[in-house]
Amino acid sequence: MIISYFQTSDNSEAESLSKRENVYVDLCPSVIPFSKREKGSLLFALIKQKQISKVIVPTISVLGRNQIDVLNSIDFLIHQKFLPIGMMLI
């Protein structure tokens, strides 16, 4: 399965994005770590279970609240043998 992931704090943007198929949207401030976000933690769980083959994100910065959190997310993906082919920026 291929999933597109977005993070926003704008209700109308979240509503618009979430109407699309296979799109996960976290409606939260960007200061929340990726693994603590509702859809972020779900993505991690589904990746561990090998149910997701690719995640599409608009920018790599949505994978965390800061550089360290983004790197931790990437480290998790690498250990799951998910990168570099499993991640795609749009």
C-alpha cells in the first residue's frame, strides 16, 4: 500500500486532504514528535508490519518536530529497510 502523509494545524486543510484515498493527515502543531502523532505512530506500526510499501510526503520536515526528530524517524525507516526506495517527496 502507498500512503501520502501530511501534517497541518489548519482544520480546513486537514479536512480537504483527508477526503482523498490513502492519505493520512495529522491535525496537530508541528512541535509534536512524529512518533507521538496519531497518524505518525500508525504509520510506524504499519511499516513494522510490512503493510506499507511507500510513504509520500510533501517535505522531509513533516517527519518530525525538529532536525533530531526527523533524523530519528529516518533512522527508524532505515532499520525497517524502508529507505531509500520506500520514501518519496512530492
